[in-house]
Amino acid sequence: MEYFYLFLAIVGELIGTTFLKYSEGFTKLIPSILTLLFYGFCFFFFSKSLININLSIAYATWSAVGLIVSALISVFIFKEGITIIGIIAIIIIAAGVIVLNLFGTPSH
């Protein structure tokens, strides 16, 4: 269940971040409100995931998945560019999170 909570946290963060872009610096009311609501949703479920997932694993996973998907949102929804070096950096971060998930914490 804790990984489902982490999934919900990631989804909430991605939706909140997308609305943050649409809020144009919190100058548009509806996207600004939605940003705050989805970030609240995100942090609630992230806190629930931390009951049974190590902070290092949960935060690294949340950050990496958020980074990868937000980069895709940036490119495909907002038509913002990314360089090959940026893509390589994202791949390296994702690889680091995979290694951390597999080998980064002692088994109980």
C-alpha cells in the first residue's frame, strides 16, 4: 500500500507542478488554487508512504520519477526544449535511483 501512496504523491506533485506553470507566477487564480490543492494532496500521500518506506528510497524515487515525467510534460505539453546532455543527465539520475532502490538500504 505504501508504494501506492508514493504513486499518488508523485501524481499529485506532477499535476500540481503543471498547474504551477499555468498559474504564471500565481497571477491566475484557478491554476494557483489547483497548484496548492494538488501539492497538499501530494505531501499528504508522501507522508503516508513514509510510514513503511525509507525516506531515502521514497524521496529518491519521488524526485526521479517527478523529474522524468516533468521533463516529458515540459517538452510535449509546454513545447520547451531539452538538450542531449539534459537527456543523459536524466538517464543517469534514473539509474542512480534504480541502484539505490536495489542496493542502497540494508535488508531487515
